[in-house]
Amino acid sequence: MNRFLSSWHSPSLNKEMPIAAYGHYGFALLLVPTASADYLEYERFGLIDTIASWVESGKVKVFSVDSINKESWMNKGADPRYKAIRHQQWNNYIFEEVVPFIRTNTSQDTPIITCGASFGALHSMNLFLKRPDLLNGVMAMSGVYELTEYTDGYFDEDVYFNSPMHYMPNLTDHGILEQIRRSRHIHLLSGSGPYEDPSSAGRFARILFDKGIHYELDIWGNEWPHDWNTWKAMLPHYLETRF
């Protein structure tokens, strides 16, 4: 499998930010890490290996980015306002730096699908919903779509506008809604085993339904916990059957 690592000093975050890319052709899959993890997490836990055949065949080219959750919502000692600002800076990094990087390494017309598990699912969904003009869809695995689950009670405008469960019911901008509605790939996936919260995916799916947005809600059984074996089964299944 073609694999290359790159990094640059991010103007948005004022720090060096690495990125891993796998493959040579295909639609772009933008992987967002879980919780406090980094850009090589999906490789370390074997998820990249589970999708190797699709990468090598040119069906998908994967771009795995670093999170800054340890500097924002996972940083228990930081001021909550700083956490919110840092989160917004990370969004800008994705939109203003990572998306152009993907375009340079694919083409201007290559679809970009965001994807993540756990906290990465929330980020992936949020990124797509905020910029459907740049991103073409999302696969969110085992997500909770309320950012307040991670903010220890803190709530401000930036938390609201990065919490899909909060802002989507109130989204009325017809242009943005139509861009979201055009996507054929809004996939909400969850297991029902230990530490999963399939009801969160169900509640968010209802919000999308009320907005006339097409989505797929897929709840797997009790044998699928909030863990890597679940995500290593989900992602290959969806690459095989939906793309």
C-alpha cells in the first residue's frame, strides 16, 4: 500500500501538524481520530489494514489527520473559553489547510467523505454539516452528537455552533440545507453493546429527518461494543456496500 507522511506549520493552530495518506486514487476518506488520539491511531489499531484492499484497488485514498483534543476538550486544566477557541481553530485548519492539501494530492473534483469513531464521529459530522460546500458526506461511527457531553458543563456560542444536536434543529439557511440534502452519504452507525449509545444516533437521525435530509441510520446488535473490533467491521462493510 502506498503510504506517505507529511506535515506543515499550521497558521490556524500555530503548530506543526502531521498527516498520513494511504493509497494513490479514489475518493478521499478524511479520518478524524478518537478522543485524545493522533493521526496514526487508525493505523496502529489495524483499521487501515482492514480497508487495504479498497485502498490498493484505487477505490479510496485515505487522509488521517491529527486531533488537538488534548489541547481543547480533553485538557482538564485549561480554561473552557480557551478550549472552545482551540476547537474552532482546528476546524479552520481542516477547512483552510487540510482540504486544499487533499485537493492537491487528488483533484479539484474528488469527493471528500469525513469519517471518525467515538469523539471523531462528532467531529466528522460537525465538519460536514458546517461546510457541505467543501465536503461531500460523512460516516460517523459510535458517535454522540452533543458537544456538551465533553465540555464539563461549559456552554457558549462556539460550543453551540460545534454541537450538531444543538444547532441543526435551528438551521434555516436554505442554501446550506440544500447542499447537505444533496449528499448521498450521511451514515450514522452504532453498535448496541457495552459503552455504545445508539439512542444518540437515533435522536440525531430524527433531527435530520425533520429537516428533509436523507441519511442512513444503521444500529448493529448487542455483540458490537464501543471498541475497535466494531469499527474495523463497520468501515470495510460500508466501503464494500455503499461506495
